[in-house]
Amino acid sequence: MTLVKRIQPGRPFGTLIDDWFQDIPGLLREAGNTGSVPVNIIENKEGYHLELSAPGRQKEDFKVQVDKGLLTISYEHKEESTSEDLKVVRREFSYSSFKRSFSVDDKIDAANIQAKYENGLLKVFVPKKEDVKVEPQSIHIQ
């Protein structure tokens, strides 16, 4: 078996795409990124669905919190204890810590954010607040 290391090309359109994401209402933009966990953001009329690819982890190890307009999703890697009887010959996958933060504006219902971890995906639902429609009304003149 031969292993080939592939080098990822640079992001020639990275800033263009990042600028486009700055215009998304509600879940405005990514505020910080430590680690390399890919995330998909899907919007519908109810809110935003974030899907983070994080296989091989336990749901208890994730931390999802909202504080001062930031939705932060993080995972802290805990070192496994190794036995003297076992020797790792090759380690190709690793579980590193990560932290992703997203700006959340006043159109988001932060009190009702939900998260679940299944099949290697951490799914976070960020609901939008319902629009309060002001009905036109007639004012009686006295």
C-alpha cells in the first residue's frame, strides 16, 4: 500500500466568499475559528441549521454556548491513557480540540437554540425570531 500526501490548494476565492457570508442576516458571520472542523450552514424560514463534521467524539465532550452575541461551539480533546503493553505503530486519524464562533444578531431566538450529535455530525439549530407584524390601524380623530 502506498500513501500519497495531497496538498490542499490555497483559497483563491476565500475573501470573496467570506465577504458574501458577512451579508447573511441573523447568523451574521463567523467570528472565530480555532482548529479545522468543517461546517455547513443551511437556512430555511424557521432558522439556520449548522452541521459540524466531528466523527469519533462523544457528545459530552462538546460545549455549545451563547454569550454576548456569540454562538460558540467547541470540543476539548482529552488525552487517552495508554497501556505499557500496547504500542501504537501508526496513527492516521486524530482528535484535536477546536472552537468555532459565530456572531448572532437580535433576529435570532438565542433562548431556543438546540444541538444534537449523531452519526459523526454535531447538528445545531439556530431559530429565527418570529417577525412581529404591525397591522395598520385607523386613528379616530376627536
